[in-house]
Amino acid sequence: MSLLALASDEFNIYEVGDEMTARGWYLDRQQYPSSLHLTINFAHAGMEERFLQDLADAVENVRKPSFERVRSNLMLNLAELAVRYLPKGLVSHLTSRASSMLGVKGASLPKRSAAMYGMMGSLPNRGDLKEVVLDLVEQFTMPQD
């Protein structure tokens, strides 16, 4: 078994993860530093070329402008501004219902998570993550109108 992490100083690595997920690969999202983590084992033998091509295509796609990317970056910048200029208590209050601001509706996972991971990484109070996770779990398990 081999472990590998991918990171970038040039673009949002979580967007690359979203692109890889859309191509059928699942890479774990990590923080501090922001990175994608994968475990490689015997089942992946013979898939190297496909993985590398999908990774190159994902990076190329992330470098192109898109509405989704602009929206994600706007949300991340707003979260970073809020953390920088608002009192911590107010940021914690806003965080308590962050998943509803991220557009999570119904019992399905969001298709893209770059904005969510970026915002979680910018929170000054790591305890606020508990509120985000509990809110998400609540939305997955409660009946939806």
C-alpha cells in the first residue's frame, strides 16, 4: 500500500478533487495543508495512465474560468473576510447554519465541496466545525419538505 498527497500553490486543490470525483475517482480532502490524499493498492494496478490523464484534465479544467468556480471563490473570500473582520462569536453563530448557506438541500451530498472545505479551513475556532458537521448530519437525516 502506498499513500500520496497532492497539493498546489497555484490553484484550489479542492476543485481538482471535485473534478476527479466527476471523473469517477475519490480523493480524500485534507487540511493543514490543503491537499488531496489517496491510498493506492493492488486494485489500482494498470490504472496509472488513466489516473494521470484524468488528473491532467482536471487541473486543466480548474484553470479555466467557470460560473461554479467564480461562485466558489466568492463564497470563500466572503468567509475569509467575515473571519477577519467580524467578532468570533458572530462568526460562530453564522457557522452554526453554514451548510444551509452552502446550498445543501435534501438527503444527498453536494456534488462539489471545494467551497465548503475552503471555508472550514478559514475558521478561527475549530470548534465551529462541530456545528457545521452536526447541521449537515441533521439535514441528511431529517425529513425534507
